[in-house]
Amino acid sequence: MANTHCPRVIGVASGKGGVGKTTVSVNLAAALAASGQRVALLDADMGLANAQIALGSRSPLNISHVLSGERSLREVWVKTSAGVMLIPGASGRRDLAAIGEGEISTVIQSVDDIVDDIDVLVVDVAAGISPSVMSILSACHYRLIVLRDEPSSIADAYGTIKVMTTELGLDEVYLVPNMVPSQGSGWQLFKRMNDVCTRFLGLSVNYLTSIEADELIMDGLRKHQSVLTFAPGSSGARDFRRLGELVLDLPSLTDVQGQRQFFFERLLEVTQEG
């Protein structure tokens, strides 16, 4: 009998590094877990993975051990203090930074075993527009693009959106302005980006909410904790709780996909088509 349980899969990406993509991924996952969801975080930034540092995990195993066939995914994933099940990536591995679609397929087949154990999968995708990044984003139900109010971040976010929408035909793209002075300034950043997309791409992108600049977010990361654990009353914790609520309020999977099609099955189709 076909598995009808269909976790929501949220890809978190950015046009360039250094905009807080992993910070958003980790704290979004923590916020979803705190709301009662069963959450897994897949660190798919294979070459420069650091989600396990942010969550205070010291597992000696990571996704490279799954790729090599040494371990199963259930032997690799670990429960963190934030209540998130982390699938660690491998840091400092140039070979995994250029992971191919065959390796992606191996990871996906392994993760398919945990479908019944999770309600939400957050995927921390590598920055940029490489084929492997686009393959993973193609298979997600929702795509969050993290950006800052800086010329290079805006330009690279636009380039990422252009590839996803015009070349791959992807929708369900949501902007998350990060480290902005206020919600109002984040909304204005979204408006500017959306105007550019409307003018040059002939399409609109979506807005969820902004993450205001809050030093307590970084203080928490230095202590290897999410801001929800480190400073639950902070503006950063408030913003991530709101982001988690809005993610859960997104259109249902049947509306998005037209059927209960899980991420891993979809990604296998993508890699086979390629």
C-alpha cells in the first residue's frame, strides 16, 4: 500500500553565503519543533555544513557515511536539545561540495525511510545555483530565499529566483528578509525585490515575514543554541515563532502538488529525468 503520510518539505536557500541561511534554517526548525511538530533538519550544504555546530550536536557521523554505505540514516541522525532530528552534513569535504545527482539520489533513498517519523523536513541548501542545489529545491514543496539588504545579496537572490522560475518553472517561492532593522524595512526590501521580479521576469514572489536584527540570535549560536532556547522572550525568538506559524499556514500539499507526492519520490524523478 502506498504511503500517504506526506511531511511538508521546506527548502531554505540563498543566492550567496553569509546572509544567515543556516541561522534561519536552524531557528525555523527549532520553532516548528517547539510548536509540537516532529521536525528533521537535513544539512544539505554538503561541503561546508555547520548546522550541527549551531545546534550543539557533536555527532561523529554525518551524511558522508550514508553515501559511502557505512551507515544507515537512522544511525546518522541525532536528536538535538532543540527537539530537532538533525541529519548532519559533512564539513570541509570538497568532494561533497560538488555532489552529483547520483549521490543526491542515494541520500534521498535513505531519508525516505523516516517519512513516518516526521511532520516537517527543513532542508538547509547550499548557497548558489549549482545543479545539485536546483535539483534539491525542485523537489521541495516550498522554497524560502533568505536575503539581506545588501546589493550583492539582492543581486544573487534575484539570480537564484530567475533560475528557479524561468528555467525550472518552480513556484511557491517565498522571500525572508534577514537581519533587517524592522518589519517595515523588511517589507520594503521584499517590495523592491518583487518589483524587479515583476518587471524583468513577469512574475511575483511571495512574502512570509522578516527576521529583525537581534544580537541575541548570534549570542545563542555562540552557545550552540537556537534563540528560542537561549532567549525565548527576544525579538528574534518572536520572529522565528511567527515564521514557523506562517510556514504551517502555507497552502496544503495537495494544493501545491496536486497529489500527496513526497519530496524523496519527487527528487528521484528529477534525478532520473536528468
